[in-house]
Amino acid sequence: MLEVAIEGRWGDFALDARFVSEARVTALFGRSGAGKTSLVETLAGLRRPTSGRITVDGEVLFDAAAGIDLAPEHRRLGYVFQDARLFPHLSVAGNLRYGARRAKAPGDFAEIVALLDLAPLLARRPRELSGGERQRVAIGRALLAGPRLLLMDEPLASLDQARKLEILPFIERLANDGAVRIVYVTHAMEEVLRLADRLVLLSHGSVAAEGGVEELLARLDLTPETGRFDAGSAFACTVAAHDATWDLTRLDFAGGDFWVSRMALPPGQRLRVRVRARDVSLALVRPERSSVLNVFSGRVTEIGAVDGPQVDVLVDIGAPLRARITRRSLSELGIEPGREVHAVVKAVAIDRQSLGGGLGRPAR
């Protein structure tokens, strides 16, 4: 368990962070300047809070009142920075072994090399690697130090889209392996959806909210923090079946089932999917003879704050589904809390960039 209750001030920036997490992957999410890096540096011991307490699995790393402030090397926390920070004069193997040199209980070299597919790179120098390969080596070096918690500070921020897509599966594999828990800093919701179990939203140096990913994305009041343009709903799903005739896949979730374009995943695989609010429309009468495969009956539970010509509507379909419609439609259809509606979602509307194996192994 990670327990954080700290306050700190560095120049004009103040940090007041309080949260508890037992999750396999805890995401720290927020805009630039929200305090994400300051918080993770405080966890690592690179910044000293003015007050408060930090514990990992019951061990106190920092306690201002008790005068405890463990040095970074004694906290047993791995740290992966935005840039890989490899030693240019060492080979990949040398960089990896450096991580294990001072560890009391170093990670298994062969196991970590296999996990991150580093065997073909061991003899190379950092200058011979792509950005994604360098980050994989940096992750491996941090793991070989035998950390009980791995801090990852926007590890994909300096990579282009192609390199991000290259390295994300390796981070997913690490998350699903479960050998080490991760605190993952990002400003990209796609990474949160693919990787995280728990979300801590930071805003202006404070925790605006914390909880499950699906739970927080369903809250309309948090839209300024989670991002309005890409706002949507996240669902924990299980691959139920494939329809070879029509090249479709059926996903089961709390609200029923979703038909989507065929996925290369086995039946029983658990994953998280996102449907953007702008891809959901509402109707008072269930559409007949429509091309849309996914129509869900539900009840309006909340209407968001008016912002321009559009408004977000939250519909309970057995799980919270967010729809974005015009204020004119809201008025003409008489949509208000308690109203029965039908939510319409195209099969192609699933945000495939945010598909996450982040919910782990196949369901049993």
C-alpha cells in the first residue's frame, strides 16, 4: 500500500497531496504544471516536503513530525525519467547491470531481459538505439535494482507516436506481470486507460479526485480535469465471442454487450474500452432498421454544465455512459434527469488507441 499525505512549497509552487492506493498501477494525471513530477520526485526522495508522511507497505519513507527522511537510495523505489538517461559509455548490458550493482535484492537479469525483449540489444551502445529501445533499457535498469515500487515519470512524453506504440505493450506486459507496482505519471488519457487501475487527478498542486478509472471518467464535474474534447466513458469488458461472418467481436460489460470491429484477442480476455461522448447520440424512441448495432436503453442521471452549444448527458445503461449533444437537442427532446432514453453507439466508435489489456489476464 502507498500512503501519501504531504505538503510542500518550492518557490511559487505549493503541493498538497493526499491519497492511498493498493493498485497495481496508479496513474498521476493532470495538465502541465498540475504537480505530477513534483509529487513523484517527492516520493523518490528528490524533493523534501515541509510536512506530512509517506509510507510504502507500512515502512515510513518520510515523516516530518518524527524526523524521518530516507535517502533516495534507501527507499527501494525505481525511477524511470522522461528521457532514458543511460550511460553512453556503457553497453546495454552494462547499463542494466549498473541497476543491480547496489541492490540488496536485485531483479533476475535473464527474466527482465526476456520481459522487455532486450536480448538483441545487449551489446549495443545507447547511441545505436531508438528512443523506444532506450526507454526499455531504462525500465530494465530500474527493475534490476529490485524496487518494491516503480516510478515512471511520463516515460513516453519524448517519443513520437510510432515509438509510443512500440513501447506501450512492454509497459502493459510489466503491469500485467504484477511483480512490481507502478506509479505512472502522464498527461495522456490514452495511457491511463491502457495501463492504470487507479487514477489520481492533480490540479494546481492538489488532488482534485482519486478513484477507479471508470468511476472518475463518469463524473461530469471532473471534465475540466480529465479533458473536455476527449471526454467519454470507460468500460471494463470481456471478449465474449467473434463473428467470423461479419468480422465483428462481441464484448460483454456491465451494461450488456457491445459489438465492435473484430479484435485479435481471445475469448475471455479482459480489457478496458473507451467510447467518446461525441460518438454517442440519444433518441426517445428506439431506432428501427438502423445501421447502428449498439443501442442501449437507459435513464438520464445527470446533465453537465452548459459550455457553448453542446452539453454532456450522463445515462445509466447498467454502467454510466456519457453522451454529448447540442443544447437545442436537449431542449427539443425534453431531456432531463429521470428521462428514459436510448443511447446509440456505432461499432466503429470504440477508441482503439485506448484499448487496454490493463485489466490483466483472461477472466476465469
